[in-house]
Amino acid sequence: MKKTACFMMALAAFILQSSIFPFIFNGIYQPNIIFVLVVLIALHHGQRAGITAALLGGFCQDVIIGNFFGLHLLPYLVIAFICSAMGRNVEREQWLLSLVIVLVATECCLLLTCGVLLMSGQFVKVMAYLFEYSVPMLVYHGILALPLDHFVWKLRREDAYGFGYRW
């Protein structure tokens, strides 16, 4: 990945997630652009980049944005590990597969977040939590996934022969 473009993308995602999205969307239902980027980076750039993005994205959301530590970090790491393993078989033309993976990862992240909340002692009605958050998150992440997939794919490094590789 191109380092400068990666840094600028992460900074833009953080500013959007922490400052702009809360004003555009209501506080309960807002897209999670950091999560979508973590999934796509893990999917298209491999395990090292995916785990790094999950660590940085989860840490920023947990500590800087103000949630208790681990609510985003643990699900992001699990999802990034799984998506990086699945990403070995995803090619550029398979944008529909990338979209489906983002949507399934969104549901898995909601389940893992619910599990983290339950383990931390929070009272959560699992079915009500999933029913209330699933539909808006799937719609938002489905809309964000396609343009971000195109952008993240363009950040792949190419060697002299034109073949992409992951670092």
C-alpha cells in the first residue's frame, strides 16, 4: 500500500467517523467507515496490513472516540483475521463478493460486540440489539463498501511485472 495515501485515508476516515458522521446521522444509527476500511484492507492487502488496520482502528475508536476499551478492538481483530484468510481468493472483478463479505462481517461484528458487552456485565437483549442495529448498519455499510472497495484496491502495490502482492 502506498504509505502516504494510506495515512491520508486513515486520517479522513477518523475525521469522518468522529466529527462529521455524528452531525449527519443520529447518534444511534451511523455508518462505521473505520470498520468497513478494516474489512477491505484485510481482504485486499493481507493479514499484516489487516491486523495493523484493526489494531489502529479499534484502538482509536475505543480510546479516542470514548468507548470503553475492547468494544471495537476485539471484534475488529477477529474480523480482520478471518477476512485476511478469505482475501486470498478475492480478485478485483469480484466486487460483489467483496460487498457480501463486508455485509457478513458487519453482522459478525454486531454479534461479537454483543458478546463483548455481555462479558463486560452489560445487560443486553441480544435479539432486540441485533434486530435494531442490523438493518441500518447493513444498509450504510453496503452503500459505503463499493466506493471504498475501489479505493482500497487501488492502494495495492504493484511490482515491475504488474502482479499485485501483499505485505
